[in-house]
Amino acid sequence: MSAAPWTVSAPSPTAAPPRGSHWGKALPFIGPVVLFIVWDLAVRLGFIKAILLPMPSDTIATLITGLAGGALLTDFAVTVWRTLQAFLIAAVVGVPLGVLLGSNEKAYRSVEFLIDFFRSTPSSALIPLFLMIFGVSDVNKVAIAAFGAMLIVVFNSAYGVMNARKQRVMAAKVMGASRWQIFRDVLVWESLQPSFVGLRSAVSMALVIVIVAEMFIGSDSGLGHRIINSQQVMNVKDMYASILAAGALGYALNILFLLAERRIVHWSGR
């Protein structure tokens, strides 16, 4: 039976942008906008006194002015430098040490308790110990931050090696690879992704410890010193501006490492 003469084909749909594409780009900004709206209303309606929590517009203005060449910029740069020093020490020492320990599980198990013990101990509790060793100096702040960050790097790098895909190790053995070749060409590469996870956590940990050390270990510079000093003299605008600067620094460092991880360890999960 032939097709009906009046049958027509459906028109081809015109290309349209995917739904929610614009909303998807705006999603990361919703949280900060809501936070500042709630903050503004809480102060404006009198739920919190302005002497304790300034208006967000005043705080942001103080932040911008300070980072545009004021004293806040100097303290910001000092904290960045101390954090980078601590992180570089943790990375240079922690990654090779973690990979070496992970390649020999018995060696790692022999020091696992020490790594987990100090990794679980709040670094601020070790400040008196580092004070006795290094005294009141910049070295102290960098050393304690590097120590806390290094433990995270060692842990992640070691477990990255120990949990390497067994089929890849077996395939290398079947092809006649030596232990050194397996370590160099399989285990090291397998450890990169967890090592980057450890490094990303380590840089955040280094920043936290540096700021805490700046607060409580005789310091005359840095964001930690600025926060505690502003609180003591009730300069709340400067205090909250310094807190926002510290948060923005931590967020920026995290984003940078995410981008570096996606670019360098692009085969992750394959």
C-alpha cells in the first residue's frame, strides 16, 4: 500500500544554544553574591553592629585600597613568599620521599605510624617545639609550614605508588622490564595524579600554618600578624579585608593547581 500523498516530513530543528549554558557560567558567582547580600542585610537591619561587622562595600573598598599599594599589599606579599617557600620545601622533599617509600611497601609500613601520627597532630600544637628549635624568626614559620605540608605530600605520593594499576606493572614485567624500569616508567607516572592531589592540599595547608604562625609567633609582618593586630585595636575594616585577602589567596592557589593538574596529568582516570 503506497504512502498517503498528504504525508509531509517534519521540519528539521534549528540549532539552538543548550539550555542553561548562561546559567552554568553564572553558578560560581551565586554563592559569593548571596553571602554579600546576607552580610549587607545583617548589618543594615541592625542584626549585627557595624562596629563588629562593617558593611561589605566598606570592607571591599578597604581591601582594594590596601592591595593597590597600601600596607596590606606588603603583608600579602610576605605571606605569599613564606607560603611558597614552605610549599617548595614540602614538594622537593615530599614527592621523591613518598615515591621511594611507596615503591617498597615494607619501608612505608615501618614509618607509617610516624607519618599518620604527625599528619593527624594539629600543626599549631607543634609551634612550641619549633620555637625551641628555630627560635622566633621567619625560618620558624616556614619550617613548621613545610613540615605539615610535607606529611600530606609524602602520604599521597606513597599511596599513589602502592595503589598503581597492577595490570600495568604486570604488563611491564611480562615485557621483561627491570625493577628500575618499572619504577621509572610505571610507578613514577602512576604516582603523579595522587601526588598532585597531595600538592594541592599541601599548598592550602602551608598557607593556613603560615598565617597561624604569623599570628602567634612574634611577627611584625604578614596577613596573620595584620589580622590579629587589627582585631586588638578594633580596626574591623582592615581585619575583615585581611581575612578576605587570605581567603582569596587560598582560593587562587587552589585554582592554579587544579589547572596545572589538568594540563600535566591529562591522562588521569584513563
